[in-house]
Amino acid sequence: MTHPNSSSESASAKRSGARFLKLTVIGVFAAILGGGIWAYWYYAAESASLSTAEITALAKATAPEDRQAWLRLSRGALAAESVQRIAPPVEPRNNIGEASRVELGYQLFFDPVLSGDRTTACASCHHPDYAMADGLPKGVGLGGRGYGAQRAGTGRELARNTPSLFNVAFNTLQFWDGRVGTLEEQVMVPLFDEAEMNQPSAAELIKRLRAIPKYRELFAKAFGFKSKQDGSEINLQNIVRAIAAFERKLNITNTVYDQFVEGKDDALTTEQLRGMVVFLGQANCIICHIPPHFHDGVLSSIGTTTSADKNAPLDDDPGFAAVMRREDGFGMFKTPGLRNVERTAPYMHNGAFKTLEEVVEFYNDGGGRGRGKNAFAQDAKVAKLDLSEQQKKDLVAFLKALNSLSPPPIVPDSVPSGLPVAGK
């Protein structure tokens, strides 16, 4: 005989079973989703503790379009290499960049009164429109007119490419061959070099500046104490200190790369993320171009050739060998910083490489020695990289992430001497 409540109990049991099944399905789905989220964070945490070599291996098996994976790999690579944010440069205690001193240096930088024939200023070769360089394979000195491309062929061609002045405050060596160590020393050289600004003597330069009322005022503010503005503060030491103080303010600290380092995940494109992993990993660029300044402060030989052509011969510039008077320094030059590198073409100490693509190809081949040249002093760190075409493109994309997002210095409308402003 059937119990009076059996039908209701059966219906209740069916409803309970349905609820159980529903909860089970929801639970399984939640577990899968939760597991996925857990896996994501676990992988992210693990990638932060992986070595660069392990990240490089993972990169080879990562889909090019998987942005989240490349984001984790690039963050992990930064952590593996202990990459830090860029910090302000340390100023020498005897030349702190006070506003009045920097302003004086700024005026001097653009004033052709510093040159022997009153036609060339620092800005003639280090111009804001050319990322504080000149855009030429080799600089143009004595007799040159104008700036940038218009200066080509107008005067004496110099021996080497004009380096940018951006971030020189972080350099421990100045000039391509590293022959001086401070900005103050660096300023002195082109002033009196007969191939460059050709100023005949310090006495003549001081006499010129003391004859200009505005400079008497500016030097008094920058170096005097209750000065009578009689020009007594205008001396060679203060001239070079003022220009050096201005140059120490030419710092690139705001790029999309820096924004990424500071935590902005969307600052870099997926291509640039891939390029960063290549830069820090397989290409091993970081061994010489160390973040955050992207140089190592030393000199080395990479076997630079006279052009990007793979059959081009070695360049015959002795570089540091002429400074140290030793053959084993042949072809050694300062490692250039890479901030704003896209805007400072052409490249190398001889300006022989026109594009970043050519530079990357040269390193991928293993430098001069990798191309079969007798670069006996070439650094052993420069070796074949075996990068794919995609990796080379990604690497160039990353280098462009080092472009400054801040405007360059503004060319003044006039300078105290009343001469035509260099770069106008």
C-alpha cells in the first residue's frame, strides 16, 4: 500500500536532487574559474622569480599575440635583472645647478660669441631639433654654418659622430674615446679646439664676455655675492661651470618605458613588451646597455665597420688606443646611452649606420668579428645572437619606447651678445 505522503516526498526528493546537481555544476564551474585565476596569479608570481634565461626559454614558446603572457614575462625579466627606476643625477658639490647658474649656462650654450669667429655655439652641433645632436654622420666644426642637415659641407668635417647631450649628467666618461671624466672638462675641449669653436685664448673669451653688460649681470647672480656686477666673476672656471650646470639638466626621465617600470601596464605595446624580453634576454643588450641609463660607463670594441654593408672593412679610428697609447685599446669607444636613440641617427662613433635596423643586424651578426673582420680587440660579449626576423623588429620597437615624452629645450629668441642665436 502506498503511503499518503509518498508522492510529495518523491517530488521533494526530485527538487532536492535538481538543486544538488545545479549546485554541483556551479561549484565545478567556480572551481575551474577560480583555478584559472589562481593559475594566472601563480604564474605571474612565478615569472617574477624566474631567471632571465628561464624567461628567455619561456618566450620562445609564447604566442606573439598573447599580451598577458608577454606582460608577465617582461615584468619577470625586469625583476630578474633588478631593474630600478631612474633617479636624479648627482651634482658635484662645487657646481650645484642653481637656477641662476643654469640660466647663465643656457644663454652661453646658444651664444656664438664663444667661438673664435663668433659664428658657432654649442647649439650649432647639439641642437634641440636633433635631440641635442646634429643628425649628421660626423660633426662639422670650424667654418660651419647653420645647424643639422643644413650644416653639412659648410665647414671642417670632424673625426667622429656628434653624440647627444641628453643624460650626459649620468656619464662617467665624456667623448667617444673617454678622454675626460667630467662635464666641466668636456666643455673646455671644443671651446679651444682649432677644428671646432677655435677660440684663440681664455683671455680673449673673458674679455669679450666682460664687455657685455648682460653677462656681467648674469655671472654676478650665478657666482657673485653682493657683487658690483663689474665682471670680476667672469673667468674660465665659471664659464665652463655654467655651461656644465645647464647640460646636467638635459635629462630624459619620462618615456613610455619609464611609465611601464613605474607600474603602468598599458604604457608599452605588445610588440615593445616582446622587444624588452629580447633586449634583456636573448639579445643580451643589457650586458652593456644597463637600465635605467642604458649604458655601462665603460669603453669597449665592437668591431665597428665603415658602413652597414656586411662586406665593409673595419673603421681605422684607434679610439681609446690613442688615449692610452696601447694597441689593445684599438677601436674601443664609450658605450652610448640609448635614451632617445631613435632620434639620434646616424649611429656609431663614425655615424656609419643609418638606421636602428642596421645596428641590430650588425649585433645579430656578432659585430665586426662575426662578419669576418680582424677585430682583435673586440669585446667577447659581442657575439652572434641568432635572432629571428620577428625578434629584430620587436627589439627596434622597444628601443623606440626610450624616446623622451618631454619637450627639448627651447631655443632662445636672443642672446646677451646680440649675435644671431645659434639654431634659429
